[in-house]
Amino acid sequence: MKYLAIIIGLILVIPVFGQRKKNDDQVVVEPTYIEGITYALPRTGLRVYVRAIKETFEPGPYAGYAEQLLGLQNVKTTAESKWSVTEVRIETFSEPDPEQVYKALGDVASLVSLTANGCISGINATNMNVQPLAVKTNKLVQVPDELDDFSFDNFTDTPFYIPGDSTNGFLPLRVNTDQKAAEAAKRILESRLNRYYIAAGLVDEFHPDGEAYKVSIEQLKEIEKNYLSLFVGRTIQKDDIFSFNYIPTKSTMKSEVICRVSDENGIVPPSDLSGKPVLIEFEIEKNLSDKYADSAKTKNPSVGENGIYYRMPGVATVNIINELNTISSARITIAQFGVVAPLPDDLLYNGYVVRFHEETGAIKSVSKR
């Protein structure tokens, strides 16, 4: 029975020649081929999530007076922003591999089950649970900063104008920057002094309870911090998550740019040369794929004629590198780094049920019906 089935399969593959008349005295012979079902083996894609923090520094309006009035040295006077990568996370997804497309011919085609995206999922397998394809949208650019209604002017109660006197006809006088800076420095020193008085118990009236004491101390700290920012400036932090898709290939041996980090624009695609590159590299487990290849070798001349193939997926260490430092590493099964082999005929014609892993194309199980 086994050999009869093989002979029938070979007969189905051999082209059948039909005849048609081209005219009254000429017959044209043309081949008719057995059709089949086309499918693909899946390949592994990587979705890389990058979390980055943007630090924006805004100098204080009285930075030039910091050393003179408060004794603070090396105070920054220039606005700047900087993005830095803080976390990298890698997920995998599968899709049809355009390099591994096959056709199941003849009767074999009726045994094939496919996934929603056209990859092989089973042979002689019924009631396959085909999951709908999920779509994930990548975020490639940063969202514009939201206004926080911040103003250094809100941290000072020094008026912009003071009343004039008889020397100028009682016209209002504008308070200059020197006066404003001196007044802000005075508030800082007063806040520190008041904290000392409260802590030392030198105030005229004691706080009724410990909670009121804590509130008073914290309020004085907040006042000092706000006024101090007029001299030393303030730093705002904002974090964001970006994501990119990457499809490894067997030729992926050198480091490749997965994205870039720009101090002005944040995380940007590899094509944006305004940023420094973040690299992805692979350390393939070559010993595993070599042994797969050796075990898949066969002397059977008709192997693969049924058109059914499966994967033996490979394994690799994936490293993400930023400014020569490895910031993330993962050990990942990657289908296309492995070996493709034909499914034996015995598993097609003798009542076996073969199921494949939809993510890699590897054999999941073989059972007898």
C-alpha cells in the first residue's frame, strides 16, 4: 500500500499532455500540471521597545547673581536638553518568510492546514484554532511637550514697579533686576532662618502638634526651593516609550542600527542622522544549526517532492548597544537562523497528524489518528 501511494503521487506530479486543434491540419500538444496549495514557513521578527528620559534644563533669571548673593559657584546659565535610554525590552512576532515559500502538490494539498497569514500549521489536523492576527502600532516619534504654565515670575513677590516720590513727580519706578535678585536671595535666607527658629524652639508660639510642625517645615523648604530655582534654574524630566520592528536575516552578522538618540528630537528612526546610533547585534548559536543541518541530510532522491517542509529554528543572543555599552541582552529563538527540512512521506500517507508551531514552523507534535 505504501509503494502504491508513492507511485500514485509520482503519476500526479508528472505533467499530463492534452491535445487541441490549432487549425484543421495541425494538432498542438500542451502540458497540464497538477496544481497545489502555496504556503510559507514563518520567520521571526523583533519588536524593540526603547524607554528614554528627556532632561530639560531651564536656567534661572538670576543665575548671574548666584555667587555674589548666595555663594553658589559654577551655576549653569545656558538652556539645554538631553535624551538618554533607560530601558530596552524585546518582543518577538512571526510573519510569512518570503524566502521560504512552497507548494503542496496533488492530494497532499488537501491535508494542509494554514494559519491566518498563510503559514503552515498542520497536516491531517482538524479543528485548528486559528487566532486572528493582532496589529500593534509602533511609536516612532515623541509627542510635543505639554505646557506646564511654569513661570519664574510666580516665585517672587517683588513688584515690577514701586511708587515714586517727589524727585520724579511720583511716577512709578520699575524695579531693576539687581533689586529683584537681592529680594529673592533675602527670601531664601529668611526661609532657612525661620526653619532654624522653629527647629530650635525659638518662635513665640509653639505648634499645637507634631503634624503642624512638619507642615511648617515642609512649606519653608518649598519656598526656599522655589526661590533658589531663580538662581540655579530647574530641570524637568519626561519619559517616553518608542518601538521599532526589526527582521533578522542569516546575513545579519555585523551590528546594525536599530534607532538613534537625538538630544533635540529624542528617539528617532535609523535614517535620521541627527542622533547617535543604537545598535543591535546577534551571536548565533552556530553549533546548533550545524547539527540540525547534518541530521537533515538524506540520500533519498525523491525527498521533498510532496512539497511539505518544516523548520528547525535557531537560537541567538541579541544585544542592544548604546555608546559602546551593552544596555540590553536576551536569548531568543529565531526561526530563520535554523534549518529547513522536508517532511517524510510516511507522516503524510499513514494516518499521522502533524502540528506545527505557528511562530517558528517547527514540528509541535506527531500523533496517530
